[in-house]
Amino acid sequence: MKATAIAPANIAFIKYWGKKDETWRLPVNNSISMNLSNLTTTTTVEFAEKYAEDIVIIDGFLSLADSSNQMRERIVTHLNQVRELAGIDLPAKVVSQNSFPMETGLSSSASGFAALTVAAVKAAGLSLSKKELSILARLGSGSACRSIPDGFVEWHTGETSEDSYAESLYPPEHWQLIDLVAILSVKRKQISSTQGQRLAETSAFFNTRLERIEEKISQLKIYLKERNFPGFGELIEAEALELHAVMMTSRPPLLYWYPETVALMQAARSWREAGLPVYFTVNTGHNVHLICEKKDVDSLEEKVKKLDFVRQYIINQPAKGARTVKQHLF
Ligand code: DP6
């Protein structure tokens, strides 16, 4: 009863921010994302009598079973869902390895819960459809449901748990987009997405956002279909700024950006004015995703390398969704 899965993080072009049902993680709006080839989590799960209790090891660190450890709690709750579905009562050992720094706005909860879902389901001897896996991953972290299907993905908000899941809009080959993730600091954010989203409705701009979101989604889908990069880029950049406008006007306000975040946004705009088509997007955190087409990635990389405040960068292509692999981590 042991299995391993790898799952990509994803970058949302239309963001998920605000839940209409917190327990079931039902979002207020649909969201659209792309899976990222080089931001991944690999997770091995084994259910066995020999473990006295659930053991959770993330990036080499053992998560202790004290009440202050929220991530361990979320993982154990998720394992309980799988145990219930499979009708088993065995403790589990979970070992998880991220290819990138956690909790810095790079969606480690998306790749983490997608990999955990696929590995735990297989280890428990269940066989679920992609839709069922997406629903289950969503219960761990909303954005994780988008890391199950391949390539470019839409999450349908749904009215109940059974119809809130993500589906592939296009396979990874549809468009050679690049997401250069610039890591400006590996400091963990102080307010998680789950906590931050609880404040969404306190922003005076939240309803205005929702009034216009469907039109925005339809427009984005057209740009995506036609591979219209300038239209696409303008829209996703405005969407990221709108998300942060809602965050900054929540009560209490959320300000995730660092001076370096703004500096890189300004740099991207100046590169664009000088003829390099590149746009930015930012999630809950300070690190910046720079989006360009593959033909421009070398020029972009050259520019990013010259910025001394960029500590590290990771170049991603569109990727397949979560899948099992043969090699276990323990
Ligand atoms: C800004 O999926 O991390 O990255 O469901 O509470 O775990 P929970 O939230 P999470 O929120 C992601 C927020 C976002 C936008 C997005 O990825 O769509």
C-alpha cells in the first residue's frame, strides 16, 4: 500500500480569491491556470500497521503532531478523507519533496495537495477518475484541483462539491508560453491564502471584481484560443493587480509585496516598452512570475540575470498534470 506521485504547481491567469463555502472550498468564481513544468512536488504515501501514527516529512523536516502545526493538520485531514473513501483505518507515512521554496507565493499547496491526493488514492488501492481526483485535491487546497488535469486548465466553481472541479482547456503543447519565476526572497509569507481569502469580502472592490469576472474569463479564453499574446498579457497583468488591490483594501489590509516585487514589475514594464513582450503576475506572496513566449525567453533571461535582487529564477513551460511515478522517496 505504497505509491508515489509528482504534481506541478500552477500559475493562475484568472485568480481564485474568495470562497462561497469555506468547508468545501467552493470558490466564488471560475479560475484559469497553466501547470508549471519545473515547480513540482513529489510525494510518497504508505499506509501500514507498523506506523504508530501518521508521519509527515516535508523537505526533510518531520512535522510534529502539535496543534500549532497547521500544515500537518491539513495533511492528516486529507489522509482521513482518503481512508474514509477506501474504508481503511491504517496510519500513513508521507514523505514530500518540493523542487522550490514553500510558502513564498509559488503555490506549493497546489502541487503539494495534488501530489498527496494522487499518491494517497493509489496507495489506498482506489481508482478514481481525473474529475474525482480534482474534487478530492480541492478539499486539501482549492488551487490544487487545477494541478490534476494537463496543460491549460479551468476550475468550474460549481454549486456543490461534486461539480466544483478543474478540466483541461488545452494540452501543454497548445501554446509555448514561458513562466520565468523570479525568487526575490525565500522568507515565508505571514498570512496564508486560506487566511487571506477570508477577508476578501471586506474589500469595497470585491463585488466590483465579481461583477466583471465572467466577461474577463470569456475574453481570456478568446486570447488563449487565438494565442494572442499582447491581449493575453495585458489582461493577466491587470488581473494580478486587481487581486492585489482587493487584498490591499481588505480589512485588515494585506500587503504581500516587497520593494523588490515592485522593482521587478517596473522592470518588466520598461522591458516591454523597449520591445520585449513580457508581462507579470503575482499570487499570495512577494515572488513574481514573468510570462513571455518561448521565442523571447533568452532575451528575458539575460535581463533578469542582470538584476542583483533576483536571488534565483526558475524557467517553466506548460506541463502535464499530476501523475504517479515508479520511484518512491523511501
Ligand atoms: C492567489 O488555493 O492556496 O494563488 O484553498 O485556501 O488553500 P486555499 O487557497 P489557495 O489560494 C490560491 C490563491 C491565489 C490565486 C490562485 O492560485 O488562483
